[in-house]
Amino acid sequence: MDRVDAVVIGGGMAGLVAAWQFSRAGLKPVLLESRGYTGGLVAGSTIAGVRYDIGAEGWAVRVPDTEKLAGELGLTVEYPRSAPSWVWFDDGPFAMPVRAILGIPADLWAPDVVAALGPEVLSRAAQLDAAPLPEQLPSDLGSLVELRMGAEVLRRLVAPIAGGIHAADPHLLATEVVSPGLTAAVRSTGGLAAAVSLIKGDGPVTSPVASVAGGMYLMAQTLTDQIEQAGGRILTRTGASSLAHPAGSGRGDDWVVRAAATHRAADPSLPPEPDGQPVEFSTPRVVVACSAVTARPLLSQVIDTSGPELVAGAPIAHVNLALQAPELDSGPRGNGMLVAAGSRGVAAKALTHLSAKWPSLTASCPDGLHLLRVSYGRSGQAAQDLSVDQALSDASALTGVPLSADQLVASQIIHWTGALAPTTPATRAWVQGLHAQVAEQPGLGLTGAWTSGSGIAALVPHARQTAARLV
Ligand SMILES: Cc1cc2nc3c(=O)[nH]c(=O)nc-3n(C[C@H](O)[C@H](O)[C@H](O)COP(=O)(O)OP(=O)(O)OC[C@H]3O[C@@H](n4cnc5c(N)ncnc54)[C@H](O)[C@@H]3O)c2cc1C
């Protein structure tokens, strides 16, 4: 048995950040990652000779921690080109309101909101939002918007925008997870538009997201390199299969983590399964940073993990197209579009004009080359059959620019099935209970996007604090 300073289970962003934090404190962690690469849902690839992100593209800037981390890692931060994104309805696309959170407008009478919804819907929304607040506000985003602004604001703005970003019906999204502080702001201001306005502030509208110049995957790569340079060990294709409590481990105050080489699961978008010769580590510190579906059985060996059944994530898939298409130079739909559910003309749920959105990617593409990401797979839908022809047809409709197969330089189809499981109010309460139990176990930490709130912005500070608490 190998005795080590710390074991981190899971080499996505959360596990990498936790292991890096241990390294900074002078410890030499072992990080176990069941896939063949680190980064998890942050991953890079190459298309038409250009390196780009095939997973997460950036982070929400509402908290400064990820930008601070990028600086500490020596990475340059960049912001998307300033251009509105769009929403597609079969009866006509419109630009997304700029002063808004997840599509909820800060000012119901702003010209871009009027253009999107029309005065009748807005009069009704204003009336609803002026009503006194009930004793108890709904905890899911869909019900909150319906209550304060009505079904049309939910259908035309919040469902396509929040639903597009989080790959889930807004009724499945816990408001406090997808927009921390919104419920308290509604309470303090007395209205939903006023709450959004309070959070957004009066200053000029700045981008809500940022990334690393060159690609988000560079952050995962740099964390990996720096952990190894500081003496940490990163074991890919190695999955943790059991976790034993100090009291039951027979090793004093040490935890015992058993791991084994992995093979790919039948569905390659699911985490691989351990099946090789077991190896064991004893350690005073363990951070569980793998996805919920694998963390739950590991944690159940030491705490009570009974609770709600986890809601499956959408069958997300992307068809990425590299096109020689100077007609797209003007970025006809800003940085991209979200497609409202139920569209008959378009099968895709979103399009991102990657090479227009990120300045470093624009600079990497030779003249006239454009990278488009056409996204499929809504929550509750069965996985769709994907084809490059369908993606070309959808991209043509969405951009308003006819795009043909002879302009195609390269394409990639990427599946992220189930990767973004929504945090429902019930899951959130269950996770809070897990954290309370983990806090009572000396030397044990739990982190990862599913435990810390939504996305990279939330997991970075959480993973750092989790490791720092155990040093
Ligand atoms: C297509 C896409 C786009 C996204 N865009 C954004 C975005 O723009 N901004 C944003 O903030 N977020 C975005 N997200 C979400 C974001 O990527 C995730 O919230 C974040 O990367 C999750 O990191 P994590 O470390 O918690 O989990 P993961 O990345 O899922 O990492 C968990 C790791 O644990 C490993 N593992 C599982 N079981 C075991 C085991 N038994 N032993 C060892 N290892 C194990 C897995 O292989 C995996 O690598 C996006 C996600 C997707 C899929």
C-alpha cells in the first residue's frame, strides 16, 4: 500500500483545482482519473488545424475566483466579442435582451425587450411583477418567472435562454443554483425585474462570461502540468472503486482508497469502469471530486447517501463545422443563437459562432475559415441521429447564410450525453445534507460542479476551499 499526502478522486476541473491547491501547500497529491485525459468536461481538440474547446468554453464572471486562478496559473483571460446573441423562433429571430439574467429582463420596457415580446405581453408582465410578494417564493426558476412575469416571458425568453445554457427545463432548475442571490434580491426589492436590475447594476453592460485566451482546455492542461512539476502524481485511466473510513481501515487515522485500471463503459459518454488489478493508497486526506453518478456509491461506504433519484442530464451532442465561408465574416447572428423548443424548421437547439465569439480563435483561423458549433439534445428528449448534412442545413437556416457541403473543410461530432444533470431543488437539499455529513469526517472533502453550484465559476472557489480546509 502506497502512503501519500492526499488522494483526489476525479480529474475534471474540480479535482485538478483541489490537487493544485494541495501542491501549493507543499503536499504531493495523487490524482485518480478514470478517463485517459484530465479536464473532464473541459477538453480541447483540433479541427482544420485549429485547436479549440469541445467542452466548456469559459466561466461566468459573477465571482472573481476563476479569473484570479487564471492569473495565478500564468494564463491570459479573454472576453467574447461584444455582440448580442440571438433567439430563434420559427416566426422570426430576435436579439437577446442585453440587461438580463438568464433571459429575465432588468427593464421590461427596454427596446430590445419590447422587440422580443411586444407591449401586450409586457403590460401583463409589469402588472404581475408589481403584485405583492407571496410569503414563500417558488424555489425553481420556471415557477418564479411564471409567477412574477407570466408564461409568455418564460416561453419566449427564459425557457430558450436559461434552458439553453443549462440544458434543462427552467422548472427543473433551482434558482439559487443557477442565479445565486436572485431570490434574496427579489425579497429586498419586491420585484423580479428590480432584482435583476439590482444584481446587474447601472454601469455599462459587460460580458457575463470569460475564458482563457487560446481555449479553456489550457487551464486544465496548465493545472495538470503544475501539479506534476510540484511532485504530484496524476494517474489517468485509473478509477477509484472504494473508500474506507479511518476507523475501519486499520491504518490509524488514514483513509484507504482502492483504485484500478479502467476500461471504457459500453456508452463512451459515461465514466469508464475500474476493472484492472487493484492498487491501494492510504492517506490522511481524500477529496471526492468525481461526477455524482460515481461519487454516490463511493461516499455511501462512509456516509448516508440515500436521497432523491438524480435527474438525468440531456443527451447533449455537438456537430462542429469548419467552413470556408467568407459570407460569415460579418457574424450575422452575433456570437450565436439559442433555438426555442418546438421549432419545426430547425432540429438544432443552439448554434455558436465560435470563431467570431473568441478573439484568440478568430486570430487562429485563416482568412474566410469559420468554426460553428451546432448543438443538439434537449432535456427529456431521446438522443437524436446526428449528421453533418443536418447541421449544415440548420446552420444555414440559423445564420441566414446558405452553407453547402463543398464549403466544409472538416467536421467533428462530439457527444456529452448526461454531462449536465440539472440541480433540482430536491438535489440541492440532498447535496447540502451530504456536505454536512462530510464536514464531520476528518480528512474528507467533497467537491465538483454537482456539489458546489453551477459551472466552473462555482466549482473553482469551492474546490480550492475544500482542499485548503484539509491541509
Ligand atoms: C458541452 C459543455 C459545455 C459547457 N460549457 C460551460 C461553460 O461555458 N461554462 C461553465 O461554467 N460550465 C460549462 N459546462 C459545465 C462545466 O464543464 C462543468 O460544470 C465542469 O467542467 C465540471 O467539472 P467537474 O470537475 O465537477 O466534473 P467533470 O468534468 O465531470 O469531472 C469529473 C471527473 O471524474 C472522473 N471520474 C468519475 N468517476 C471516477 C472514479 N471512480 N475515479 C476516478 N475518476 C473518476 C471523470 O472521468 C471526470 O473526468 C459545460 C459542460 C459541457 C458538457
